[in-house]
Amino acid sequence: MKLTYFDIHKTSHLIEEFYHISYSKERLPFKTIMIPLGFTGFTYVYGKGQKTCINNNTTNLKGLILNGQFYNSYEFMVDEVGFACGFNFKPTALYKLTNLDISKFTNKNHFFKLIDTELSKKFEEICEKYNQNFKKLFEEVENLLLQLPLIENKNTLAIDKVVAIIHQKEGMLSVNELLNFIPFGQKTLETQFKKMVGLTPAKYIRLHRFLNLMRQYENNAVELKDLIYMYNYYDESHFSRDFKSFTSKSPNQFFKEEYVIVKEALKN
């Protein structure tokens, strides 16, 4: 398995990361869990043999896949040599580009052509045309994204502000604290945030805190026991409950395994 990230040049307001991932014969069959990473995104899967298992439902992936926000882990398997490329969005970008209710795709992978045939075809043509030159492929994806109209209004501005505050505080705040920064109440915040981001504010805060801790740990910045208290977990059992909720594993089980994709993603 080889995971490569590519530079973002013109769409940093929309794109979190561009990537290419390949699976060689030596690593097959390949199986891992995928944990929530706080992104929505598109993956273009070339060939056969890549599949997900979510809540005991297995899906064979091919073509352009919309990845919703995830709040739980799922299994990912590869049993044939192949590769994929993809791009993950900033929290509200997919909503701004598509005007879709992002919460409808939470904890799911969807064939995007069944959602928006015309837009899917545009991305698919780029992915097929430049499948041997991924630097060029992502340049063309950026050009396409810049041509698409964006939904931007007082609500998107407010939710972007809320997301920025959550990131600035590294997930160490409450939903009530967010109300001090927006021109509407908690019910509207909950509704708008879930529609644009895919999770409720409380779930996004909880996930973002967990991911910040995990990134610090995977980059060898701080010992795990110190991070638990740095990120305002009451104690190790509180952290373990969050850990199992997001990864389906205990900390001991998780760190004993490779889970290469997850650990590489956390280091990026």
C-alpha cells in the first residue's frame, strides 16, 4: 500500500487534501478499519477489488464515490491489484458546491452518478483522462471546482465561523459557547450545521478533539497519557469510551495493529 498526497494550488478554500493510493500484489489481501477523519470527499476507484463493509453491508466500489461524514469506523478491503485517487473537502465545501443536505450521506459511501449525473460525469472524465498523471489530474479538478457556482450566504458564513472556532479551540469547547459567536439560536445552529457539515455541532466537536489528540500521538509529539489530560478528558476510561466509539477498538487493540491508511492519514 502506498499513499501519496499532492499539493493544493488554487482551491485551499474548498479542498483539504488530494491523494493517490495504490495496492500492490505483495500486500493482498489488504484489510483495515477506517476511522472518521472529519471530511466529506470523493474517491475515484479504478478497477475492481476494493470494497467497504458498513454495518454488515458490503459494497463493491468502482468509479466516483461520495464519502459522507463518518462518526463510526468501518471496514475497507482490497483483494486485487489496483489504485484510487481522491480529494477531501473543507467542512462546508461539499454543501456549497452541490446544495445537498450533507447529513443524508453520513456514515455512507454513495455512487455519485446516482446523485448528480451531470457533475459526476465531469469529474469522471478528468479521472479517466489523466489516470497516469495525477498531478495533472488534480490541477484539472481544481480548474473544474473553480468553475462551479458556490452557495454562500449568511448561514454558510456563520457555520464557517463556527467551524473555525472549533478548530481554533481544538474541539475543547461546548455548543453553548458557540452561541456567543453566531446571530441565531441553538436549534438553528444544530439544523444548519448538520445540513452543511453532516454531523451535529456536538458530534463534530467530540470528533475533532479526538482527531487532534490522535494526530499529536501519531506524530510522536506527546505521550498518550499526557494527551488524554491535555484534551480535557476526565480520565483514561472517558478517553477509552470515545476511542472505542470512533474506532470500534480499545486503545490496546488499535495500537497493536498496523492500520496503515489510518495512521498515514493522521500524520498528514
